[in-house]
Amino acid sequence: SLRGSWWLGNGNGSVLLRGEVPGCVHTALHRRGLIQDPYYRFNDVMFRWISLDNWTYSRTFRTPFHVRKWQKVNLVFEGVDTVAQILINNITLGRTDNMFNRYSFDITSVIKEVNFVEVRFLSAISYAAEQSRCHKAYSIPPACPPPVQKGECHANFIRKEQCSFSWDWGPSFPTQGIWKDVRVEAYNHYHLIYFSLTSFFEKSVQQWNLEIESIFDVVSSKPIAGLVTVNIPKLKTEQTFSVKLQPGEGSIVLLVNINKSSAVEAWWPNGHGKQTGYNMTTSFIMEGGYQIEKFSKAYFRTVELVQEPIPGSPGLSFYFRINGRPIFIKGSNWIPADSFQDRVTYDRLWLLLKSAADANMNALRVWGGGVYEQDAFYDTCDELGIMIWQDFMFACALYPTDQNYLESVRAEVSHQVRRLKSHPSIILWSGNNENEAAIASNWFSIPYADREVYIKDYVMLYVKNIREIVLAEDKSRPFIASSPTNGLETVKEGWLSQNPYDTHYGDTHFYDYSNDCWNWTVYPKTRFASEYGFQSWPSFSTIEKVSATEDWSYTSNFSLHRQHHENGNDQMIQQIGHHFKLPQSTDPLKKFKDTIYLTQVMQAQCIKTETEFYRFSQSEIIKGEGHTMGALYWQLNDIWQAPSWASLEYGGKWKLLHYFAQNFFAPLLPVAYEDKGVLYIYGISDLHEDHKLTLRVVVHAWSSLEPVCTLAKDGVTVKAQSAVPIYKESINDLLGRCRNCTRESCVITFCLVGEGGLQSPTNHHFLSSLKDAVGLGKTGLSASISQQGDTFIFVLRTAAVAPFVSLDVGSIKGRFSDNGFLMTEKRKVIVFYPWEPTTVEELEKSLTLTSLVDVV
């Protein structure tokens, strides 16, 4: 391995320093104290010079083996970011131009005992601009991002993380560096490059099979024969195959039949069963006595994307069946966890993915403007039962299709599919993010007469190239060309549908910042909601790390600079204003903190309303729309400390939205909505059996902790994996029954309770805006904290009903069992799960308690 310390210098030699590989220029400069934290204040703009320069990585290494003993020696880069010339001992080996590709250079004839290797980078910004200039026939929009993003142009002309040129939630840091492993490989006879396994269930004979694919480089001039033995002890399965490897690069595919007398446990998504994997050994014993042993995990699961007619509705369904069972997809969208990939450690990935699983998510969409994630990401998803909708890395743009570009993309796609297809967590390949919609809705104002050339490019790239490769490399999971898409209808219309947002087909993306988000009627009753969301600000403790005192106001230059979405800060205030009083404090810091809190309350309540709408639409068709089978809100995580759609802040802290997600994605949940003065409650279940439950409805006056009235409805049947109406009453009748209640003075809470401790979270329904609420009083909120084993117990007390109670312990890493809740009892117990060692004293010192009545 050539990991470790390299020399790193800029174009004119004025900067020379040591840098780590894997790594990039920015983190090297930061580590050596030559620049401040790139995320601090306005540094994204101040440090633009780094990306405009051309940097060179170099080092010497001593060959640890006798050079002449080996038939072939390669220099292998798992990831080069992005445009570079590679030299060894002053001889050019080749060039790289794709961050997502693996590069292997034959150095058999040039390697010596001591070697000097150089990677000479070219600025990604100048390369992209040059590629765009060379594309003379017609322009390929968009040329540049909107000014509010403070980004770089022509990201679509370089095969690099698209959002590294800026996005509406992220900064512009077009990095340069060796971002993955680099090593020297030497071998005789043959060498295994890729090894993958995919499982299939043969219905006719009721048997599982494993398809094992091995891709070799064979250096001998004649074929090599040998034996391959596959052993899965737990499944009493052992099979031996005779194989013959032909000279050159080629693959062998073996089909292993799993012993029928063994009970195979399938891999299930989070919340639906276990994530069982079986240890497997594959031994290659070839002539010449050279042998390879591969240890891997075999998982068994099937996936189907079901698109078929629905009775009483035009269009087609769009849902996933895993192991023959329809699964409602609950989760979010994943973006890169940092602008600098070398800072994304295993611990950071684990924390973010575990937080997704802990919030009852079973899926994430790896969005097409970032990177194909590192192996540890998919391994962790396999382990946690998080299904992955995997985009290819194309987003919100049109792309060139000249020969060099297509060749680079083809190499990228086959490399990534080979690398990733063994993961049971990946359930779908998707060609791009929003590019079908971009053409259909004409985002880039292309004259009608010129459309054809772009349509042709689109089909060439995603259908004739990417799709063809995916179908050839991986028959175990479905492929769609874009998201949003109309699925089979898009295919029928020649891969570009009239309206990719049609609710009767495929998936939809939906954003609306002007309408009141509490109004469920503005949401599309779609087959599958793969993107939707609202922004909020991260906690003060997160912003504080990258800002100065003068930045701490909602209208500061910093607050404007950090917001990369046009009018985003105003849209949040407008959405808050629908239902809450805006902060009026004369203390600027309190006003800022109150505003941050309200943006988080607003975001959580908005996405709760929208997600609950998607969940209760799963079993019904209304005016031809419904059967919604997926809700993936935008977005899970943050790339830096800034306002965004994320539910996890940079650093992993849970926003109020993430706590709400834990409840609105709960396996059992009652959901209320109002229609024409009538209150409806649905029972939603992802459980595999029907349950007889009791629905408890409690009406509280804002002015008292004693319930005004309570209703228990017994024998409510909530059906397995469905959403059924379980309660209906006009609000007037309800208020009549509960004397002294008006819409403004009371609130409704409800939950489902069953046998053996089965219980849903308690949900709420507001009868009016909280800015009109009557009777809210001083809460005198207090907390006492004690330690219990590895956790901490917070006992909260209140003197009055407290809406949206938020516990915040500043920079202490960890999460609460619940947060942002409506507190209707005198006392409530909350557990804090620390992610690093802390003490009762530290927690007491850092704790702030806020509820809606504390905002003045």
C-alpha cells in the first residue's frame, strides 16, 4: 500500500508540505495549520484559490519484493480526484479524468528498487471550463449554478462529485487529491480483480441459488485450469467446480445451489425481520499451485419493483416487494457527509446510519449529485437493514455524450456495479436525479426546435450506455432511468415522459414553500414520494463552532452567506408565520436562538404532516390517486453547518425533525387529519399481523394538565401492513362533548394500545394555529438528571401544558429518547444516550429547556 505521507506542492512551487493519502489538498493544508477550518465563516469563498491552483502529489517508495520475479506489476488507484497525469520514475503511465473510476497502470517494465511516483493534478474548475469550451457544436446547460450558491461552472463536464461545485445546501470545494487507496500489486499466472455474489430464488423448485462472479487478469500465455470450492458451513452447502481461465481479462460465473434441507434465513429490511448473512469461503486452487481464498458473507433476498394496473385507478402501481412481501419504504435521502471525503470516517458513517435506523427508517436514497459511497457505508446498511436506492452520479443537468465522455462513464458504471452488487441493501439502480424532469419541464429554456438533440443525448447516456451495462452486469435488481420517473410509462414514451411528476405512475419529487404546510390537500397523492422537504437551521451549538459573535442574527451577512437556496431564510419565516408568533425579543442572541428553534419546530411539523399523508394513503385510491408505498424525505444528513433540509446536523446531532421521524415512521401509528370539519383517524401498521387495539383519544385544554375529556374505543382492528380508517367525528360534535372547549383553547392527543405492551407513539392534532391558542401559560419547565449505567435519565416537570418541548445539551454528543414533544403531564421521563463519555454535571451545565411559550 502507498497510503500515508506524500509530498504535496502547488503549481509554482511556492507551497510545499506533507499530506496524507487518502486525502485532499484542503485537509492537508488545514492539518498543517496553513489554513483555518474551511467551514469557518466565509472561508468557502476565501479559499477558492486552492481549487484554482494545480497541485502535485509525490513520494518515493522502495519495492518490498524482487522486481524481476513477477510477471506483472500494477500501480492501482481506487480513486483519483479527478484530473491528473500519473508518472513513475519520470515516465508518464497515463491520465485520469473520472473520480468514480478505478485506475490500474501496468508498471512491470518501469518499476525499480527505489521509485519516484507523481500525480500531477489539474484544477477541476479549469478542466471543466476547458471541456465546455471544446464542446462547440451546442451548449450543454446549465452553464453555472445560481449566484446564491457561490459555486463554480460546468460541473456537468467533469466526472466528479457534482455538488463539490456547490449545491443549494452545500459549499463549493472542488477538491484535488488521492481520495481512496493506492497500492502496488505484483502477481504471476493470474490475479482476482472483482469478486461478487448475488442471490436468486428459483420459484419452480423452491430453492435459493447464489451466483458468484470472479473477474481475473490472467498473465500466462496459455489457459490455466483449476478447481473452485465454495463452502457455506451453516447451510451445509459445499460445491466444487472445474474452471479454465483464458489469457487476458475475463470472468467466470458459478451457480451454487443451496442445500434444500437447510432452512435459509432471508435478509430483511429494518423492522421486518433479521439481517442474516452466512459466512462463506471460496477457494481457487489453480495449476502451478497458486491459490486464493476469499472470505465473504452471503445474503439471501429477492427484490421486485412492482408496476401493474390498480383496480379503480388509471396508471400503474410503483412499490417494492422484498422476499415476496410488499414493503412500505420509509426513510430519507443521503448526500455526502463532508466536502472532504477523507474526513468521512467509519465512526461518522455508523453514527449517521444508526440514527436513520433508530428513527424507524428502512431505506435511504443515495442521491445522484454526490459520490458512490465507500464500502463501509454499504456494509453498515447491510447490517442495519437499510435498503438503498442507488442513483448513478448525474444530477440536475444535461450531460455531453462524446466518445471520450461515454467511455469514461462506461468504465465508471461497470466498476461501481461490480464493486457494489453483492450488497443486499441495494434494491434499485437509478440512472440520474431529475434529468428526465429537467428536459420534460424545460428547466433550461431550450428552444423547442433544439429539443431533439438533447433527447438523443439523454437516451444515449442513460439507456444505451448505463442501462445496457447494468443489465449485463447485474440481473438481480431493477433499474430505472431517472427519478422522478413514470417507470414503465416513461419507457413506453421513449424514455422521456410528458410529465414525470404524474401521480399515477412511478415516483415524484415535490416541494412547495408558499402554501401552508399543515394543509394536507396541497400534497400529491402519489404512488411513491422519493423527495420532499422543508428547510430549518441547525442548532446554535453547531453554528457557533464556525461563526463569530457578529454573525449571530438571522439577518447577518453570515446567515445570508450560509443560505444557498434562493429566498430560503424568508421562506422559513413565512412558513413559521402561518402558525406561530415570530420572536420579538430585544436581546439579539435570544431572538436568534428562538428563531432557530422555530425553524426546527416548523420543519418537523411540516414534514410530519406530509409524511403522515403519504402513509395514510397507502391502502386507498381516491379519484384514481393513492396506493402510496414510499416516503423518502429530503434530506437525512448535512455536508456543513448551514440551513438545509436535513434532519441530522453536521456532526450528527438530531434536529427536532429527526425525533419526529422516529414517531411518524413508527411501525404502529394513529394519524389524524381534518376534512370539511370532520376529524378522521387512521390506524397505520407495518406489522406483519392484524391487531385488535384500543384507540385512546384525549382532549386537553391548553390551560390545564387535567384532560377535559377522554374517549377509549376498544376492539379497533388495525390490519397488517396497511392504513385503515378507525375513527370519524365532526369537530363540532367533539367540542360539544368536551364542554368548555373551543378550537383555540383545546388540543387532541391520541394513541393505540394493545396486548403485551404493544403501543404506538402518542400523536397530536392541532385544532387551530398555535399563534391563536388560548390559555397557554408559564410552564416553569425543569429537569433533574441522574445517571443509570451508560445512559442518563432526565425527569422533566411542568406546571402547564407545554408544546414542542426541546431539550438541548449543546455540544455534548448523544441523543434523547424523545424531543420536541407536546407535554401534557406534570412529569415525563426522557433518556439521554451519550455518544461519548459525559457526566451529570456537564449535562446540567449545558442543558437548555425550551417550549413554545418561552419564545417571546
